[in-house]
Amino acid sequence: MEISHMERALFWPGRCLRGQLDQVRALNLTALARVRGVSVGDVVRCGKHVGVKSPAPWQALALEAAHRIAVGLRTDV
């Protein structure tokens, strides 16, 4: 039973963020920053997203992505 719940959980981000490429990137950027223990600004300045002046838009998009996933989880129960 728990395995089937875990398997379903693996698909939530992809299903909830389908077609929202900027939100997916933003969520990945913020996750990478947290794992590395650095700011989102550091990841943006050093990665392939060089040229983005402020990390604030990425953080806002990541919050939108997380909200979409949360809404999807609530409706999927």
C-alpha cells in the first residue's frame, strides 16, 4: 500500500506543472540552492541562467509551482 502511494507521488510534480516550464525551472533552481546551502541569487549568477538580474522572479515562480503541486495533491486525494 505505501509503495503504491509513493509511486503515485513521483508523478505529482510532472502532472501538476505540465506545460509550466518556467515554474519547473524555478522550482529546480530553488531546490538546487537549498541543497547546496547557497542563495537562489548565487545559483542564478553561476549557472546557465546568467543574465537574470534578480532572483526574486525565480523565487516567485517556485512558490507558484509549489502552490500548483499542493492544489493538485489536495484534489488527488
